[in-house]
Amino acid sequence: MIPAHWSCHRRLEDSELLGYLRPVHDSPLLFTPVTVFGYPLGSPTDERHARECLDRMGLSCLAQDWLLSLPGRPDPVTVRIVEATPKQLRVQNIDYGYADADIGHVFVLDVPAAGQLRPR
């Protein structure tokens, strides 16, 4: 689950959640822009630039393919995001080289999912 001390950032037009501002612990004026599921979209920066990053990339990054690291498997599995919420992330297997799960198999991940998932 996304920690309560992360500030949500919503699109002005329709209040769609675009991501969060994750505070940098040793610098109270810096924030890391992160996706709805907690993946960092940029380096720590001031609040304005972090919000601009989320406006640009917060939703579009959900449409790209991702690499999922699984325990006991040296190579990551290519997946596509099916659902992203502040509580869980559901990703679908699109990797024909991964024989342990059918194409379309849905993995459910705890959020934040940083460390398990990275852009392809």
C-alpha cells in the first residue's frame, strides 16, 4: 500500500490520480515523482518539477511493457499492466518465453512494487 505520507497528485481537469510525490527523507524540499504503484519516474527534484513530471508521464507509463523479476528466475518476464491502484498492481504475462505461466496469466503484486518491476 502507498504510504500515507506520500502526497497524491491528480490531473486538474478530472481529478484522475497520476501518481505521488515521495518525500526525500534527508531533504524536506525534494520529492521523487512516482507512479500510482510507486515506481520512480525521475530523480528527486523540487515539488513543481515533480508534479510536472507526473503530468507528463504519470499515465502514459502505464501503457508500456514492463519487466517483472520473479524469485528463482534469472531472467525477468515481460508483462503489461492490467490494473494499477494504490493498494495493488495487476500485471499480465505477455512473454512467450516464460513457460511457467500461460500468456495472459495475471500476477498480483503488492504496492509499492519498486524492485520487482522496471520498464522494458
